[in-house]
Amino acid sequence: MYILIGIIIAISILLALAGLYSVFKQRIEFYITGFDQKFSLSDLNLLWSVAQICDLDYPKALFWSMPSLTKCMTHITSQAAANGTENDPGTQALITKLFNYRTKLQNQTDEKKGVESTMYLEKDQKLRIILPGKGVFSSKILNNGKEMIISVPRQKDMIPLTAEEWVGKFVSVYLWRKGDARYVFDSTVTGHGLFVGESSISLKHSSNLIRTQKRKAVRAKCEIKANLYIIKSENIDYNAVETQNGYKCLIEDISESGALIRIGGKGVSNVQIKLQFNIQNMLIIMFGVVRTVEYNEASNQSLLHFECIHLDQTMKNEVLSFVYNMLPDREKEVYEALQLTDTDEIEAGDEGLENVTDGQQNDLTNDGTASGQNQEGPQQDNTPVNLPPMPDSVTEGDFPSIED
């Protein structure tokens, strides 16, 4: 009997503790994190109060979010000035500690140059959301706490799906983080409601943000006959159309930023060339550099990894259209999302990020589901190109002649 009563009491105590933890979970986690960062109990008591006054929905964010920390520091210093306690040793000690912590956080951010979790994303961050089969939508973060609350996604300033219709949907999210890079992550819509009077949906947090410096060009498989010309002049006329036959070659994949070209014989890297060919009856002229060469001695043929340096905008649009039309619907959505994050980058005024050349495998592999490099599609002029063996001797800066 006593054993049963003891068990009941123990269960009751455990349930009470679980209830208390549920009620005070945020506060408990806040203090545990604060102690881990070497703040004293009195410091944490004050910071907790300030977090409540500053209306932080997720107080623990104060320990990793620069905006949240800055907001609380501003409140503490302004209150100290208003109360005449700005010179109080305790106040000064806390402010010094917060400034040191802020410097530490800034240094960690600079060293890391990126984020790994969606919890670090800030309010008003623009998002480009892919709902498979429905296309690309635009949204922004309204609040970031236990879950990420975002505005109801729009397409062309319209709301084709209500907030309720988004619940339970699996989505891919693309974004440009100012001063940093482009990110992509997958998530699930967990709920909907109103946030400060605005219709919203909630996304589950992700700790698997994939970071990429640059929107990588989508490359599409093709078979396009082309003429290749060696550029020897320092003054290049980008508008000149060649009327004489050049070296015959075959373009095996193409993007607006380059191509993979097959030629007979042994090619040479770091050579400036000009490609001239047709897509859908439009003449395309690409200028650029052969970055790397793969030579097959058995077939006496070379694959040239060509980086395009100049392409007229009209011609570029034709190439993009050609590539885009080859892509499956899923990859078209990815392509559109990346184009929109390009726009966000330009609006953010971020420049000078690392450039990746087409010869370095520039395809979309952010989440393993978006790669245009190996996609089959309509081909241009499927007649095999005659690529006869070529002379053994190859001089730097030139290719041997390709016979008809």
C-alpha cells in the first residue's frame, strides 16, 4: 500500500515538474544558454526582463541574433541614461560584457561567413518559395522564433493559394542573404494565422541550409554544329560576323556562360576563341576562353571547356530560352527561383562575390534535385559531324586545321 502511494506521489511530482518545465521552457533554456556564455544570474535576470520589454518572441535569440542583441543593448543604455544610472559600476560592467559578447558574435559571424540554421535568418528577409507543381512564389519573414512566420506567398502580386491551403505542404526555399550568399533549404508548412494583422503561414525550422556563392548556369545537352575561330587580335569587334568557314566543331552542352566543345585533334587551353552557330535560325556568336582541355588519345579528339566572356544580350536570351525549354518542370521552377534571388542580390547591392566558371562544373546541385547539366532535350541538327584525325604537332595559342 505504502509502495503504491509512493509511486503515485513520485508520478505526481514528475508530472508537476513536467508541467512547470512546459510553462517555463523558454526561460529555462534562456538561462542555460546564458550561463553557458558566462553571464551571471543577475545579468540574466536583467536580460530576461529586457527581452520581455523588447518583445522578443524567442528570447534565446538574443545570444546569437545581432539585431536582437543590439535592440536589447539599446534599451538598457537608454533606460540607464533616463534613470541616471549610466555611470553605475554594475550597469557599466553589464554594458561592457554585452559589448564584448557582441564583438565575439560579430567575429564568429565574420569567420563563419554564413549560417547553418534558419533560426539565424532575420525579419524582412525575402524568400523565393517553390511549391512543386504550382511554381515559384515570393514571401518574406515576418517573425523568426520557435517557428518561422512568413507572409502568405504570392505569385505576380496575387495570392492564388490561401494560407490554409499551404498547411502540410513540402516546399523548397531560396534566398539571398545580404552581405553573405545564396541559400536553399527544404521545409514543411506547419500552420497558418495572423501576425500583426497580416495573413501568414509558419515554416518548420531547418538546420540544413545549403550555401552557394553564385547562381550557377544551367547547362543543357545538345548537338549543335559550330564554327570555331582563334582570336589573335587585341582589339575584338564583337559585332563582326565571320563569312569564312572556321574550324568545324560540335557543341555538346551549352549555357549562357559557356559550353563543352568537341574538336578533332589535341586542343590547347588558355586560348581566346570565337564560336559561331545557329539556334532556332538565330545566329549566335560567343567570345571567350578555353579554360581546360580533355584529350582522348585513342580517338584523337578533345573536349574543350569554354568560358563565355561576351555574349550579346539578345543572343544570350535565345540561348537561355533554348536551355530553359529543355528543362523538366521541376527544374524550371528551380531556375526561376534562382533568377529571382539574382534580383534580390542586385537590390541588396552586394557585389564582388566569388565567381565560378562554367568549366568548373557550373550546374544546379543545391539540393540534389536541380541539375540541368545532364538533361536531354530537343537537339539541333543531329547529323554526325566528321571529326577526322589531326596532325600531332600543336602550337601554343592555336589549333591545328580541321579538314572537311
